[in-house]
Amino acid sequence: MLGRLGAESIDDLLVDVPPRLRLPALGLPAGRSEFETVAQISALAARNRVFADRLCFIGGGVYRRFIPAAVAAVTSKPEFYTAYTPYQPEASQGTLQSIYEFQTLIAQLTGMDAANASLYDGATALAEAAMMATVVTGRHEVLVAGRIHPEYLEVLRTYAGGRGILVREQGELGELTAAVIFQQPDFLGLLENAPELTERAHQAGALAVACVDPISLALLAPPGQYGADIAVGEGQQLGLALSYGGPHVGFIACREELIRRLPGRLVGQALDGRGRRGFTLTLTAREQHIRREKATSNICTNHSLCALAASVYLTYMGPDGLRQVAEVSATRAHALAERLQGVPGVTAAFPGRPFLYEFPLRIDPERLRAADLNRRGILAGLDVGRWYPDLEGVYTFCCTEVNDPAAIDELVVALGSPLS
Amino acid sequence: MADRYYTESHEWVLVDGDIATIGITDFAQAQLGDVVFLELPAPDKALEAGDNFGVIESVKAASDLYSPVAGTVLEANPEVSQRPELVNADPLGRGWLIKVRLNGEATAGLLDEMGYESYVAGLQ
């Protein structure tokens, strides 16, 4: 075949691929058996330092939480995890019903009228909401209020650039403002005054877009209650592993009046010819295969398997279980915050600001160096100065139900280690 | 009886004094099929001739609506918002979409009835 192509070797064939992108020589020994290879790789892997779940106190967008076995029991059914989602109603009532249930659960959790079949992640959900707001209002600026996840902001800017949308981080609302976008709790874990931000958006004729933590909604007012127009968020905490940051699942929900501008797939409930309940894609005239360039978004897929995990998690936990998860996390986080602030050189970065289960502390660098947390197997303290220059020396900590009291003791003792 | 004028995007306009009533043609409703939803503008919206003033959604398509004239929206037909099927049943009558207060010259550049008929004949 190489001869037919006029190439002398594989390297000759790949001459157009820049050398820096080619696989370098790996220096592998020849002729090892599968058994020997696995043994050698296992020995190498055993040298990795793996942080125990209970000693992870880092959040910043993804959070370790207990995942009941029921989640994998359902998502590992081949009917669900095989390659592609069949959307034909006659072929896939189970898939469509599972999506419908996800939409229903998200709408109930956020207090909104309707939710779509899911999006890729929290960041793209936020960007989709911004586009939706510009289409609804006919305006082309969005105002980001407070500290949203810095990576969400990057994704928002990427989407906005292609659509001629101006993303502003400060300044006043005006007649060009399509949306006020805020995160509740914010990137540091602190609570925003969501009702006030919503009110200010509405006074300027803009939409209020709330990016919310789904677990927090077991304790906080849902966006629908304070009048937000669009609610979005990241669903990783609902039964999904951290997995180096993905795949996770984004959600987006809105008020009924905006439903025809909602991006992506939407499953509806209907009756078949014999009056039996069934499920089908609905309101598809919103989508780009029909609406063409006037569609809100070019998204026409979703993260069904991850959404299914979230549905199983929410169903399994129920309202009481979800509240328990949120309460235990918040109680432990508040106890941790108080104890850490008793350590010399550690202070609250924003004293008096309320939070749920993630919070920012200002820490003397000497203190962190002496604690040497990583070597003790404790993963804690996200350096948020990486993204916010005004927050140099500020670190966020989080607590969830996986951080047991003994783990909290270990962290407090470690951070209180004598300075050398 | 005032004359009805037409656009190549299949809207009609009927002018009475400085008030223009706008809808879509019988040909348009037949092509769209069952109309299921209308998105129409709020009063006081200013329109130039050719401006997009809303969306009409049928079981098979969602299409933009274009104003044949320049003016200010007075009202959207409250009846069609509740019963979009009126656009199919009576496109030139009870299925009207919006009323507009005209800015100046109304019908320049529009097709008259015969002009529109021959335009549609050319499409078929």
C-alpha cells in the first residue's frame, strides 16, 4: 500500500505532520508478555500518591461527594451507555423517559418552568444562557456580576466572541445589557445577594441568569423563587466522579415565556393514538436544523448518560436526602472554618460574609509551607490568586459529607504545625 | 375599500388612513401548514420596512416575519396569540398579526394584488 501511495515508509507518509506532534521513540523493551507488562505498569502506578477522598478539601467547581451504588447500577446498563442516543420515539421510550425525568428534576430543583435535556457542563450552560439572553432581548452586552468561575468566564468569552456579544465585568447596567450573570454561591463559596441582582437586571430590562450549585438548592432559595429568568449550573455533584474535570453535565432551565429560545434538545410528554402516555422530542422548531442561523444555539446534542446519573442520584436521595447532604456539608465546613481561623496566621478573607460549604481564607505562606499538606496526603487550599490578582494569598477550602470529623482534625492539626 | 399590498416574503398590508394592518398571505399559510405559535412584538416597537417583527412557527417550520412598511407597532392581534390556527383559517381577515401607525409613504416598492399573484404563480 505504501508503494501504491508513492511512500517508502510510514514516516515518509506522515511527512506533513509537524515533528513536534509525532510520537517520540518510547524506548519500550521488546517482547514482553501482557502479564509482565501489566505487572510492571502496576508497580509504577503504585508509586503514585493518591489522595484519600476524605482528605480532599478542594472544590473550585468540582466536588467529591458520596455516589450511591445505585447510580452505576443504572448507568452501566448497555441500553443506556451504548454509543448514541436514539431519538426516534418509536425506538427509544426508555431513553426519552429518562431525559424527561432529568428535565423534570432540574425544573423542580431550580424552581423554573422548564429545563432542557442537558448540556455539556456548567461552563457551556452559562455561555448558552448568555446567548439566549441576547436573542430574547435583542441586546448585545452581558454583565458578569461578582466572581463567577474563572474558567466559565473564559468559555463565555469564547462563545461571545463568535456571536458579537460584549462580556463586561464591571460598569453599570444600561439599555444595551441583555443579561446580568451571577453565580450563587460565588467561585469562593460566598453567598451573593441573588434577589437584589435579579431585581437590578429587571429594572434595566435585562434578564437575570443565575449559575447555581444544585446541592445548595436544598438549602437556598431556588432561582425561580427570586425571579431569575434562566438558571444554569454544573451537575457533577449529582452522582458523577471528578474524572479530571469531565465529562460532567450542564443544566439550563428557564421561565415558560422563554422556552422557544431554550437551546438544545427538549423531550415532552404526549399521548399516543390509543391514549397511552409516551415521550417524544418537542418544540424542535427552535433548533438549528429547522431554525437555521436564527436558532439560539447550534447545540443539538446533550450529555444523556451523565444526565441519567444525575437523575438516579436525585431520585435515590430524594428531597430529604439532598437536604441532609447539604446540611452535613455546611455544618462541617462551618466547623472547619472556625477551627482553621483559630490557627495563627490564618484569617477569614471576607469576614462576616455568609457561605455554605466552601470558604476563602487568607493564609501566611510560611504557615502553608510548614504544614506541607501534600506530603501528609491532604489536598486542601485552592490558590485563587492564580485567577484573581487581588486575591493573592487567599485559598479556598471546602467540606462535603466525605470529609469525616477525623479528617477535619487531621487538616486542622497539620495547618497548625509549628513553624520551623 | 382600500387596496391590499404584498411583499415577496408573503406578508400583506392593508392601509386605512395612517394605520396599517399586517398579516401573511393565504399562499404563505398553506405552505407553512398548521400554525402552532406566534411571537409578535410589543406596542411602541419601531419598525423600518423590511424589519423582522416576529416569528411564525408551524408544525414544520419556524419563519421570520418582515414588516412591509415603516411605522410604530400599535398592537398585536390578541386573538391569534391564543388561537394561532386562525392564521390558517382566515389569513386575510381574523388571522391578521399586527397593526402599525405609519411613518409617511406606505406602499412604495410593494406588489399589488396582480403583481403578487403572478409572483406566486412563478414560484409554483
